[in-house]
Amino acid sequence: MHKRFVLQESDNKRAITNYLASRQRMVDGALQAYLPKPSIKPKTIHKAMRYSVFAGGKRLRPILCLAAAECCGGELSAALPLACAVECVHTYSLIHDDLPCMDDDDLRRGMPTSHKVFGEAIAVLAGDALLTFAFELAAQVPAWPRYSLNDIIRELAIASGSRNLIAGQVADLEGEGKRVSLPALRFIHQSKTAALLRTSIRLGAMSANAAPARLQTLSEFGMSLGLAFQVIDDILDVTQSSETLGKSAGKDLVSEKATYPSVIGLDQSRKVAKRLTEEAHRSLNPFVSKAGILHQLADYLLDREY
Ligand code: GRG
């Protein structure tokens, strides 16, 4: 490979790593400020909420929300409550997914899971409280000329509800130990992963009062990116260690979960992830040059190791 190209590649990698670190700090600072303090009664629940939120997640959904707002010419401060709201929904889903009655996992974000630390009842309640808190956060944004507060709340509710996030979890649980077709697997990925990713991006765009055509473009980007993200998650489950992932690796195989590698094999899964990422890039064409950071995030996610 040409030396200049190698240099440029490592510069790009450094730039995106710095970008992610600075956005993570911004999101962490906002979550620190927004979440009820651990000294507020009942202390146990507020400690449990904070424990999982600050256990070390990548903050991918809030970062995408902020990036979409920026690409549409919006203010980061306007998108921040929504960015934090999607992270709260995401963290709730992880706490509940780890419960003994679901995936029964001991490790998440490199730390013992909520029910291991606080017990099952408090873990259920911490998840419930984070889901509810997400709506409290979303309800504090103003209306924008094109998007009412109803639109915002409805967007978050639909992505988190029984036709998306929960639909995916139900189909995932019901598919365990069974032969799952590729369309059924795509439905699981679309619902349990891509819908919330897409909504994170849409909420960012809505906070920038994006024109409907722009919102549609970003929805398509979010869906392809979300599907690619889950295929990569499936691949990492079989190729990486628990230490690298911060969660139990190889779990999908043990619980006989339908995944891309189990249905079409690792090589084909890598091709699918690449194709979906290319689709995500293509869907941004109408943005011409204004979506640079979204392109970079898509490439970063394809190459990620955890
Ligand atoms: C509603 C209980 C319930 C579950 C919904 C989201 C979910 C279904 C289950 C959680 C486990 C899982 C495999 C979700 C798919 C999405 C996904 C790959 C989550 C992990 O996201 P990352 O890698 O996690 O962004 P961090 O910890 O970095 O935030």
C-alpha cells in the first residue's frame, strides 16, 4: 500500500477516535446532570440506574443522534436531551435482556450485570425507571416548526414498543433452538436493533427541524446501518473474547440463538455486513458533502472490534 495512503488512513482513524471520545464525554456529562442523583430516595434505585448507565457503553446511539442533528444544521444542545433519552432506553433494554428470565447474563459493559449487583427485583425496576426517565427527558424539548412534541414522544415510543424493540426480543426468544429463516432473522435484527438506531438518528434530525426528504434519507441510512451493526454484533460474538466485548462471548451459540453466522456462516455474514454498510453510504447521497461524519461512523462501525 502507498505510504501516503497508509498515513491518511491512520489520520482518519485518529480523527474518528477523537471525535467519538469527545462526544462520549459530552453525553456522559449530560447524563450525569440529567439522571436523578444517587442521594435521592430511594437511593438504591437511583444507584442502580446510574450503575448501568455509567458501566462503560460506547454511546453509539446518542452519538448518532448528535451527528444527525449536526448534519442537518442543528444545535447539539437541542439534540442532547434526546440523545440521552435513547441511551436510557438502550440501557434499560440491556438490563432486562440480561435478567435470568431472558438471556441470564453475568457480564455487561465489562461489569457484573445489574441483577448480580442489586438483585433481580431492583434490576427490573432500574430498567423500568430508565425507560420512564427517557420519556421525561424527551418531554423537555421544545416543539420545532416541523415537529411537535407529540411527534418526538411518538417516535421514541414506537421504537421502544411492542412493534419494534420488544417485538425483536420476543421473536429472538421464540427463535431459540429453532431453525430460523433469513427473512425471520432480518425481522429480529430490524426490530431489536435497527429501529432504535434509526430513531436515534431521526430524533437528531427532528431536533434540527430537518425537511421531510432529509428525514427520510436519514431513516434509510439508519435502517441499513442498524442492520449492519447487528450482523457485526453477531460476528463479534463468535470471533472475540468476553474480555474484549465486555459481555459473555459465544453466548448466542450456547443459547442456540438465530444469528447470521449460524444461518449463513461467517464469511457470508461479513459480506452481508459490508453490503449493508455500502447501502448505508449510498443512502446518504442526497446529502452531497454534508454527511461526512455519518460516512465515517458507518466505516468505523464496520471495522469495530467490540
Ligand atoms: C426490551 C428486554 C428488551 C430487550 C430488547 C435490545 C435488546 C432487545 C436486547 C439487548 C441485547 C442485544 C443483543 C441487543 C441488540 C442490540 C445490541 C447489539 C446491543 C449492544 O449495543 P452496543 O454494542 O452496547 O452499542 P453498548 O454497551 O456499547 O452500549
